[in-house]
Amino acid sequence: MSVGTVSNQYAYVGNGGVDVLQTMQALAQRQASRALAQRAADAAMVAAQAAQMAALQAIGAGRVDLYL
């Protein structure tokens, strides 16, 4: 690779500039991390709703006494 501006389809390399490909990869990783975090949050919400439903069914079946 020569000194100066060497360009390819994804980035400009050799001119001290930002490597666009690396930036794109970092953004893709961040997006994937956000997607995983969203899936985890969704799973936690579903689990909480299931626990709430189970508690209501147990109360309705008379297996749990609820003192208010």
C-alpha cells in the first residue's frame, strides 16, 4: 500500500482519515447489541406477565390467601 490516499469500495486508507469499514462494523455491532438487549427485555416482560398470570390463577383457585 502506498503512502497517500488509497481508496477502495469501503474506505479511504493511508490518508489518516477514518476507516469507513471499521465504523460500519462498529455500528453493526452496536445495532446487534441493541437487538439482543431488546430481545432480553422482551423475554423478561413475557416472563413477568407469565408469573403474574400464574399468581392470579393461583389466587383464583384458592391456593393462595390474599390478605389486604
